[in-house]
Amino acid sequence: MTYRNHFLSNLSPGEAAVFKPYLVEVTLRPGQHLHRSGEPIEQVYFPHSGIVRLAVAISARALIQAAIIGCEGVIGGVAALGQEEAFSDATVQVGGIASRMAVDKFRSTLRQSDEHVRDAVMQVELFCMAQAQQTAACNALHSAEARICRTLLEMHDRMDGKHIPLTQAALAASLGIQRTTVTLISSKLQKLGMLLCQRGHLHLVDRSAMERRSCECYGQVHGRFEQLLSPPKRMASLARESAGLAGNGGAPSSSQDKPRPHPSIAGPSIAATASAFNRSRVTG
Ligand SMILES: [Zn+2]
């Protein structure tokens, strides 16, 4: 099998052979809970397609989206860091296919694996954390319209350019925005020729225009994707960059460890990062 999942597809043949006996291919059904906040993580999922939403409970009835994960991520990867219970609810938003692995096998496999593999899990979790932090700021500071545009762009990236099977009601619930507000903004975006809402699907008609209406959080998150996941980098290299060091006394030991330009605060251009995100996919 050729993996589309970013983590699995970047394993060397030897590393992949260690994981393979424990991986089971499963279908992700919309609405399916992969784990719930406060409950033990029992399975780790590596999505090849589809979108999983990580959400935190604000009240008994409201779950607000903190991050979304597609083929670039791992659901339950935090278990590798020793965390037994989930911090958030992981629910399938758009159906797809994933490889699944029992959490105890995941941990034991990582213990047998090269440091590079454990670093890769760390990078995936850091990207997820970066998304959650950006979303917290986004929810506090940015308009409902900008947040809707950002979310649609992020989902569109993970749909490989296909239409997004999402109702306005589901979009409103995910973002914690009143349904009537989402309806008003969707109508406005449709009149501007940017969006088409049809039979439970959202079609991005003019993606460039939507990028201009999104808040800067979209570019920021893609900057983090570039930094952490494209291409795979060793955590030691990341740590050296964070410390402003070139590593090995200033002489990179390999091409993989070469320091890369650090994204600016504003992040690379949205078009460049979105393109990098799509290029990084491995077609199966
Ligand atoms: Zn924002």
C-alpha cells in the first residue's frame, strides 16, 4: 500500500515494516468519535483522506473546534508522549480512510524505532498544538466572516481541491457561531461569487478572493506546517533553529540538518504555503 498519510509515507521502508503488522485500514464515517476528552486513547489513527475535528467542550452542549487534522496528521499521537487520556474530542467531520493502530502497539513500536520516527510524532503534535493556539487567538480577535473563510480554506486544502461536504449548520456548530450569522455570511460570499452552497456541500468558487477575506491565521498555520512538516525535519534541527544556532558548532552535519529560513511572523505567502501543503501529499 502507498500511504497518503504524511507520517506513514515519510517512514523509510525499514521503519514502515515495523509499523505495518499492527496497522488496520478503516473507514472514517462522518460523526464518528475517535476519542473523547477525558477518556483513555485506545487507538491511534493515521488519516489517508477525510478530516477529523479536534474540539473542546465549552459547555454541556457546545464543542468548539480547536484544530482539524487530515492526511498531514495523526489522531491520538499525544499518547506517544505518555498522555493516557485525550485532551479533546476527535470527531470525523468529513469521511475518509485511515490506518489504525492500538495505542499500546504504537508506544512499543516507537520505543523500538529510530529517534527520527519519534521526532516525526513530536512534529505532528507540535503542528496540532500550533493550530490550537492560533485558533484560540483567532476566536478572540477575528470576525466571524474571516474565521469562516479561514476554516473553509483549511478544509479545502485537505480535500485536495474537492468540494467540502459540510452543511452551514455543521459549520456554525464547529466554530461556535450562530447559525443565522453563518447563513448571512454565506449568502454574502455567494453574492460575491466566492462560494456556492449546494445540497450539503460547500464549493469554493473563487479561492483567491476567499484568501483575501480570511484572517492572517490561515497563513500563520501554513507557516507552521512549512516549518514543522514539510519536509520532515529532525527535532534537534528545529531546536537548534529555535535557539538561533546552526548546529555542530555552526557546521550542519547533513543536508537534512541544514538550517532553513525561519518563517517570518506573518508567515510565507498564503499561495506558497498552500501550494507546499498540497505538494507534500503522496498520491496513492
Ligand atoms: Zn484568525
